[in-house]
Amino acid sequence: MAKRERTPFFAQKGAEERNYGVNDRPRLLTQGVWEVLRKIIMVVCACMILISGGLFAWKYVDEHYLLPADSQDHTPIRVTIKRGTSISGIASQLEEGGIIRSATAFKLYLDLGGHASKVKAGTYYLNKTMTMQEITEKMVKGDGGTQVTSFLIPEGTNVEQMAASLVEQGVLESPDAFLELCRTGKGLTADYDFIKAVANNPGDGRKYVLEGYLFPARYEIYVGSSEETIIRKMLNKFANVMNEDFVKRAGELDLSVDQVVALASLIEKEGKTSNFSKVSAVFHLRLKKGITLASDPSILYFTGKKTTSEITADDLATDSPYNIYKNKGLPVSAVSNPGLNALKAALYPDEKTMDAGYLYFILKDPETGELEFNKTLAEHNAAREKYAPLWQAYEEKLAAQKAAQEQQDGQ
């Protein structure tokens, strides 16, 4: 019997592996590539998920903790940091004042940036538009002596009077840039819905785009603030006053916001707070009946004259979008910047006065501003003759006081 040769186990296994490797190499290569690609895809997907989550988290943190508290509110806020106050105490103080969104985030910002030990005690004037970096730089620098000033704009002041007053109060060096911004509204209208339509209609004969919208009040500003900063503060104040309820009420009266402001500006000039709603009732009733408003302040506005006694027959016959002796309806714009009480009166006229049919009012006492209300033109004319001597005596008194003051100033 022939002896059978046996192939060593290790040699047989190697041959099988070599045969397997040669016959199935394409399939093995494909599987290898896919395994590598699969791992790469998994890593990429994981990275995308992490990045997306990170971006979402950053956006949330930015919106809720890092952004300025209010990008529109430039009102100076006085903050006094006492010596020895902890960083946590400073952060809490700023959060309570509405200057930052989060005390925790601000404290971390100081700690991580190495600023915690550099903040100096002092009095600072900050505002809600400032970023954490700006606040930190100010406190690290120790600039606690920033000068703040205030100015007062009375109700019923028009744009030109306002500009002159700001110069007189030392807020502005010249009225020119202020008046130009008020005339055009350049760079401002896009941020305030209530004056967009006004600015888009430059051919209506309006003197100033912003007339009526610079809310009269006392304001605090940084010394050296620009004309635009000052105007924005007043526009922001108006936006807060003319709230959604007021706008809704204007719609109920079939009036635009601009018409409400124009009406309120007349009310502000014609009456006193105590009789605003009655004056408003007369104007509303005349508008309803299609009777001209015949209001002197509108004539004074476009002529530049100071007192009613200066108005002439030629003035009353002049073609002007402000001549509401000649034209029915409201003037093309406000003739002053009305306050809250006049705006309320424009929106809520006295119903009893309207129901009674009062179509006229006349100044009864120039010293107190008391008015008399009449239903007919005959009654109105009789009252005019009755009170004319009082008006003349009052104007003579004012003229004498002015002359005496000028003489005193000249000495």
C-alpha cells in the first residue's frame, strides 16, 4: 500500500487563505472602504449634531444673557459702586437696575476675563444699550465722573422753539443740525412706524417731519450728546406714550396717529388741562359737521407771528395747508408738540359738550386761561366784544413787562 503524503496543516491553511484572498479581493476591498466611510460619516454627523447644539446653546445664551438689556433705551442710569462691594454685589446691582440681563453672566464675564479685581469704586452713568464689554471697560477705567445734564421741554413747544431752548439751556451749540433732522427725519423714520408715512409724503407742505412727535418732558443726557441722540430720546418717549390702546382708539374715531397728534397740538395751544376735553369736543363736532376749525395757533405757526392780535385778514386768506380758517379739516401737521393730557383729550372728547352742540369757544380770562363755550356764532361774536378789552389790557401788561426787562438787561 502506497504511503499517502499529507500536507502540513499550516501549509494547507495558508493555501486556503491565499486562494480566498485572490478570488474575493474585490469584495473585501469594497467592504473595507465602506467600513472606513461609515466611520467617517458617523464622525461627521456627530460633529454636526454637536455644532448645531452648540450654536443653539450659544444663541440662547447670547439672547438671554449677553446682549444689551435694551438696544433702544439710552437713558443715563446713575450707579454708585461703594468701596468694598463684592463682584457679586456689583453684578446684582446692575441687574436690579435693568442695565444687564444676568448678574451671573456678568460675574462670569468679569472672572473669566480677569477683570474682577480691577473694577473701581465710584459713580457711573450707564445705560441699557451698553454691552458687558463696554460696562466693564468703563468700570475698570474708573471713569465715574461722566457728566450728565438735563433739559426741559414744556408742552406745546414747537420744533423751532425747542431748538432755541436747547441752545439756551446749553445742550446744543447751534440749532441748525437739530432743525434739519426735524425737517427731514433722515436716518430716523425707518425705526419709528408712526412717522414713516409722514416722511414718505414730502410734497404735502409740512414744515417739519417730526413736528408733534418730540414728546415734551424733562430728559437726562450725557454732556455732548448728538442731535440725533436727543431726538431719539424724545421719539422713544412718544412711542411709549402712544401705546396700543391709544392707536386702537384713534382707529375707532377714524383718525390716523398723525391726525390725532395734529388735533392734540391745537388743543394744547388753545386750552388748559382743565378744559382740554371740552376744547376737543368742539373740534370733533366741527370736523363732524364739516365746519372749518378756525384755530389761531395754526395761523401763528405758518406765519411765525407771536400773538393773535398780530393776525391780519391777509393771513386768514393765505393759501397754506396750515390755514384752517380757509381749509376744512385738520392742518397738514401738528403745530406744537403736545403732552399726554392733550393727546388723551384728542382721543376722548367730552361727550356732554358734543351732545349739547357747542361749536365755539373763546378766551374769557387771559390771566387764568378760562374759556367760554358758545353754541351759535352770534353768541360767540357777543362774547368776543365783551372780552376784547381784557385781552388788550393783558397784552399791554405783557409789553410793559418785556420793556422793563429789556431796560434792566441793558443796564
